[in-house]
Amino acid sequence: MAFLGMKYIYNFIFHRETFELEYEVEALFQQDDTMLPILGRGGFGTVFKLRNNLAMKVPKCMEYSYHIREEVIVMKLAHSDFILGLVHSFDVRPELTVLISEICPMDVEALQEYCERNFDAVPLRMVQFIATCVCKAIDHLHQLKMAHFDLKCTNVLISQQGIPKLCDLGSAHPLTEDGESIWGPGLVNFTLLKNLTPEVLTGTSASWKVDFYALGVMLFELLEGRHPLWIEVPSKREATRKILHGTIIYTDTDYVFRDLIDGLVCWLFDYYVNDFPADLVTSPILSIAQEVMANDELVLTLLNERSRSVHNETSESDSDLADILAFYNEASDG
């Protein structure tokens, strides 16, 4: 009986807090001149900072609410210390869904810029830590028979406790029993060209391996400051050719990257054994995350602002895909 009483109290408090949150957010949308600090922009939505260290993702236009709802479904299934935590989600008005999550002061791209500015490079221990946390996030999704399919620096956030967390799960979707995407290689639209595997570009396969390929590219970029297949950023056609037929270009730090990959299994084993991250103060990113959180200077932006270039961006992406596939077909015929 005592257990049932505590459960009732918990549910009452939870529903009261979510009701108050919904009321507050709805009030913000009722005013045309509401200004909120902006945390970031993605392909389908804009993320604003709310009170009490919460973040709110709003679709760029009404048509993109569908993607927010899809992301919410995955976040509800994928509970992990290394995946962005969902706080609440609801419709502010018909067909306008918002997603409210824990706030993270920076992403891995911002962390890289901070380290290059203050330390010349991202310290190896930080790269090892990021690699381990992202591996655990990816593994958790794969255990649920899902893959992320859009892993990149801007989709790995750093929490206030300095823990890397995978985010932007709108592109994640189920896998078949063979580990292939149920959507097939058409998912090429979802991520950056530089992170695509050769089999995705050729349209032959799109499996869970895509996530680890993108992770390898990200780790190499953190250590070397560039893509593993090129030194200077190439054109899209040249990048496609290098992904399909190129080889990794190593420099004098090649053993650092190889040692990192070789030692990754040991890092994962150590964290599993020690029930990581029970002791959050061990994060090598903690002090930076707290510094950024304390000194953030966010730009105020209109909440009801809608990007007029959304559909143009989508059309441009489709055009880029067509050019890439046409180039590949020409090369194959030759």
C-alpha cells in the first residue's frame, strides 16, 4: 500500500509539473514578439533555451512537426545516459509539436573549436572519452534494432556534467533482422556527404555499420582537424570519388589514431565494469561544460520566426543527391 501511495504522489507531482510547463510554453507562443535565447538550428527545427535548464525544439515549419514526433517516439524508447533525455513533448496547437529536453551547453563541434583556441588541439583523453560515450549510445540503439544514420559532431551534445550525449534522433529508424535499414540506401539524404559509406553512395547497402563509419570520421577529425580521406576540402564530385576509391591519408600522428581505435575496446570494458558514469566528476570535459554554461552569450530570437529558405534547402539537397548519383553512374559506365 505504501508503494502505491508513493506512486500516486509521484504521478500527481509529474502531471502537475508537465501541466505547468505546457501552460507556460503555450503562453509564449500566444505572443508574436516572444524572444528566447537560441541554442542551435537543425535541418528540421530550432532549439531554444527555456527556464530551469530546459531546451525546447520547435519545427521550422508546420510540415516538419512530423519529424519532431518521430524523434519523440525514438527518445521514449532509447533511455540511456549517453542519449539526450526527453523531458516532455506536446502539441502547442494542432500540427505544431514541440520537444522539451535537458539542456546541453555545447556540442562536439563547439568543444573542438574551444580546444583548438585554448589548447591548440582536442586532448587525447577527451577524444577517448567522447568515443566511449558515443559507442555506448550507438550500441544502445543497435540493441533496440535501430540505427542513428546521422552521426556527426553537431549531433553529439555535451551535458552540464560533461557527458557526451547523442541527439537529433529524427533520422533514426528500425533495422531488419540482418541489420539493414528498413528504408534502404535512400537515407543518403539524412547526413553529410563526407560521412556516407561507399555502400550507401552506390545504393547497395545501408546497415548499422553506417554509424560506426561516421564515428570513425568524427574521431579522425577531432584528432587531425580534417577528414581521413582528404587534406583540402574537395568538390562534392571529388569527395564522392575519394569515398568510393580513396585511401586514408595518414600524417605523423597516424599511430595516435590507430592506438585510439585499438584501445577503444579496453575503454568500453573498463566503463562497463565500473558502472560508468556513476562518478560524473571524472569527465575530462566537465570544467569546460560548466564554464560555457556560466558564460553563455546566446542571441535572442523570435520564437515564432519561420525560415523562408527551408524548402529551398531541401530542393538543393535533392539536387546535390541527383548530381552525386549521376556522377557515380557515369564513372561506373566508364
